[in-house]
Amino acid sequence: MSEWLVLTLAMAAACAVVLTIVVINHRRIPDDDDPTETPDVIEYMTMMIGVVYAIVLGLAIAGVWEARSAAQETVRQEAQALHEISARAEVYPQAPRDRIRADVDAYVRYVVDEEFPYMAEHGELDARGTELLERVRRSVTDYQPANDFEGQAYQPLVDQVTIVDDARGARGQNAGETMPGVVWFGLIIGALVTVGLIFTLQIRRTGKELLLAGLFSALIAFLLFLIWDFDAPFGRGISATAAPFTDLFPQLTD
């Protein structure tokens, strides 16, 4: 099912539930009820709870967006380091240079075509990708420089492999969901409480009040969906992509 379809259904369901409760509740109100008699303390508490929940929602959205941005940055660092390995191997003789570049290309191609979809589905790295990275490491570290010029390029190449390994590890840590279950529990309970409090204000069945109630509940549903969508940096619609790999290795995506 499309994520946008899920969002549409969630917002429609939230509106339908709220409006249904409004209509049912309105039928139970006696004819002599005065909507202006809502105690001031209830209005104050409703406002304060709404403000507190808005702050919590804002912090949650900022947290998952930061995690998504950090995940994309690790992808960029990994791709850039691999590009540096491929470029700096130019100082080596043809045989080791071609071997290093072939191993880098094989790793990049596998990450783009296989590992990213695997991470999206399973929330973790694939063992095959680890094997291919180890092959890159061996190609770089096993070569013995033949002169000082090659020796000066050897250590930077080894350092770039370390950067790739570190970035790959960070990518694996960010592959799954980042929000703890207890936070989701608080967000959902808070949404129910916040939406439920609008009924304490003796909302009526006028067009404006029904519209505002529906829009408010739809907004809460949308913000929760937004947090859920950002929560898995590699697994959902608005996710980190393999664009840095395809940008730096265009020959592998033709």
C-alpha cells in the first residue's frame, strides 16, 4: 500500500472519528444547555495541553529529521571516500590500480542495487556488502609500494578505507527505526488527549466548528505520519538515498 494512501486514509479516519463523536455528543446535549458556560479553567488547561503537545511534536519531528540528515551524511562520506580511493590509486601500476578500482566498483554497484533495498526491508546491512568492502581493504593494504612516490600514497589510501568502514558502520546503525516505543506511546496518547479535549469546549454542529475540528484532527494525523515516515532513515518514502554513490560513480548506473 502506498504511503501517501496510508496518510490519506489516516487523515480521513481521524476526521471521521472526531466528526462522528461531535454529532453523537451534540444529540445528547439538552436543549437548555448554554455553550458559553464552559469554565475558564477548562479553556486554560486545554490551551496549555495543546501547547505542550505541540512542543513535543516539534521536538519529535526535529529529532527524526536530524537522524535522517545524519544518515544521508554518512552515505555522502562513504561515497566520497570510495571515490578518493579510486582516484588516488592512479599512482599505482596498472595491475593493482585496476584491481582496486574493480573492487571499489563492485562494492558501489552492490550497495546501490542490492544493499539499499535490503536495508529498507530489513533495517540492517547485508553480509555480502561487508565481504565486498573487505575485498577493497585487502586490495589496498596488501599492495607493497615499489618506491617513495607510491609509499606516500599508500597511507592516505588506507585512511580512506577506514573512513569507508566507519561510514558504513554508521549507515548500519541508522538503518532501523530511531524512535523508541515509549516515545511513540507518548505521542499517540498525547494525540488522543489533545483531540479529545476539544469536546470539553462544548463544540457544536455549525459548519465552522465542524471544519475546524476536522482540520485539527487531520493535522495531528499528518504530523504523526510525518514522524513515522522520517523514523526509518532508509526505509520509507522520505528517506536517505544512494544519490552520492550514483553522482560520484555515474559509469556504474548507465
